[in-house]
Amino acid sequence: MRSRGNSGINTSPVERKEAMSLTMRLDTEEDRWVLTLVGELDYSECAPFRLTIDRILKSSPKSTIVDLSSLDYLDSSGLGLLLSLSKEYGANGGRLVFVTNEAVDSILDLTRLSGVFSTSTTLEEARAMVADTQMN
């Protein structure tokens, strides 16, 4: 039996999970921007994510790739912001592609949004999708 110490709280690293915050990196290139998200996109991270979305929309790059492949968690508030970005970006005539992982794909399938977003499984594939759009 594990010792719980004086506080009664189990501090075993196996049973204690630290919340992982969201890290965002925005790389601006001449013909496209790449926004990479790492960690958890949940309600507590929506305000800074919304500021980044607003910066992208204000600058109106021809295309943007949002790399979600390193997301560990996505809740409904984060999904709502992705949907909002997609709609606003499309209304401005831009091209938006999401790079997803298995967890994000499952959420998109479950919510029946997989057909709403342009998605790819790798950053290279997303770059090719964006390049094809810019040539047409």
C-alpha cells in the first residue's frame, strides 16, 4: 500500500496527472502561415487561441495550415474555435488546412465535422494541398 503522507493526497507520479497547457507557434511565410498547437486545447486555453486566430484573420494570409497533430486533448470549446476559424477564413476567400492526429480525427468523426474541414495527416501533405490551391 502506498503512503499518502499527512495530507491524504496521493502524490504518486503514476496516479497524478498534471494538466498540460497549450503551446502555440506561428510561422509566417510569404505564401502561407503555419500555426502549430501542442498540448491541450480546452476552455482555459481558448482566450489566447482566439487572439492568435484574430491575428491570422486580420493579416489575411492566402493560406494557413493549423497543425493539430501534437494535440493531446481537444474539448468542445476548442472545437468551436476551430469551426469559427474555418468559417471566417472561408468567408475571406482563404485556404485553411488542418493537420490532424488519430485523437482529433476521432473527435471530428464523432461530431460529424470531418467533412467540414480540409484535413491532412502530415504537414507535408498540407503544404501540397495549399500549393495545389494556389496554382489553380
